[in-house]
Amino acid sequence: MIRIDRLIKDAIKEDIGRGDITSIAVIPKWQTSKALMTAKEEMVVAGLHVAVFVFKTVDKKIEIRIKVKDGEKVKKGTVLMEVSGSTRSLLTAERTALNFIQRLSGIATLTHKFVKAAGPKVKILDTRKTNPLWRILEKYAVRQGGGFNHRTGLYDMYLIKNNHIDSAGSVTEAILRAKHHRGLKKVPIEIEVRDMNELFEAVTTGADVIMLDNFSPKSAQKAIKKAKILAKSVKNNSKFEISGGISLKTIQRYSKTGADYISVGAITHSAPTADIHMVMLSI
């Protein structure tokens, strides 16, 4: 949580700088107001607590009433939050608070669309394609949209990608090296495969998760079916993941391939910002 606090405080400092000269010049110090943060479109909300932190960091005296919950799907016109206090403080905090909640609600909303389109038989995962230093928040938003988190970083899962395989010499060699390094630790080993030969090699060598990269829905379904038969014969409980170019147009077809997971980088790196605004009301 310390890292998130620092990120939010740095974002506030970035915006305020030497001071909000416009609000100081135009708004009397004694003036107070109420403001409503409102959804301008249908969305899944995420980041309410971050917006609260922004307001409270700018001015501890700001009073806040949260009207909905993170993870809740709301209609256009829904009031998300009511804030009241110093008019200057509300205006100073407004943009930073909106930037956070708009970004996170956008991720939650897009994730929800993928989850709904995929159906209940497969889990939608995020990736490491996140904005620098925003990863914890963005992965939180994915969960609010009904998705699941893949590895957090380079430290909590072995993910052997194409360049690792090529550098190690083979799928088998890369997996065996990862197993040797892991020892008795309960850290998953996942490997990315490009074709049927690499897939069967990964199953035989005993990867925990096998990611089929850039397979078409038809080829992925065929490959996973054969791989599961092989896994059963060698008593390997590998899980199967699909990744690469997944879109809302293709997610339904990929969800029928028999995969356990589908990872979608787009839910973080290409999520549109949710349309939320804050309207000032006089007290």
C-alpha cells in the first residue's frame, strides 16, 4: 500500500506544483461547495478508494459520501460520490481524482465485457502490459471487472517465453532449468509454445501451465484436445492458456477451445477511459 500512497501523492504534486493559482485567484478562501462525481455512461466502477485518498490528501476536512461500490455496474447518470468542503480544495483535487477513477473504471468495464463474452468456463487473465507504477491499481481494476490476475511481476511465476526457449536451446531444457532453480518452492512454471511440437514437449516435461501463443481458435482447440490426452497418459496436470491477439470479436471462439485461461493484454493497455465528471454545486 505504501507504493500506491506514494504514487497518488506524486500525482497530486505533479498537478498542483507550486499551487493551484486559478482557484486561489478566483475562489474566496472561505467559500464551501458540494460536488457530485457522476457516470456519464454505463460502466463498472473501480478506484473509489483512490479518489477518496486524493481528496483527503489535498484537504483532510473534505467530507465524502460514496454512493456505489467498486465492482458495481452502474447506468449513465449514476452518482458515484458526493464530496463537500472548501471549494478551492475540491477544484484542486478534481482532476487527479478523476484521472485515477476514470482509468481504473475503464479497465474494469472492458474486463467485464471480455468476461461476459467468454462465459463461465474460462478465466480471463490480465498481463504485465500495464502502465509503469500503476500495476497494482490496474490489476485491482481487472478483478473488479470479474477478471483474474496473472503474475504480478518477474518474481512470482516462471514464465518461459520464446526468447528464453531459443536462448536455452529447447523447451525441455528451459523447463528443466526452471525446475532446478525452483527447487521445492511452490512457484508455478509456465511456458509459451508456438507449435504442436513445443506443446507436446512442454506437456511431457511437466510445465504447470502451457500458453498457446497466437494459435487460431480452430488450431487451439485441436491442439488442446490432443495435449490433454497426452497429459493424462504421462500423469501431468498441466493447465492451458491462450494468448495473442485476443479481441471481443474472437473471445467467444477461443472460449470454446477447452483452455483454462485466456490472457488479454488489451484489458489494461487498451482500455478506454471511462466517462466520469464532477459537477460543483453551491452550498
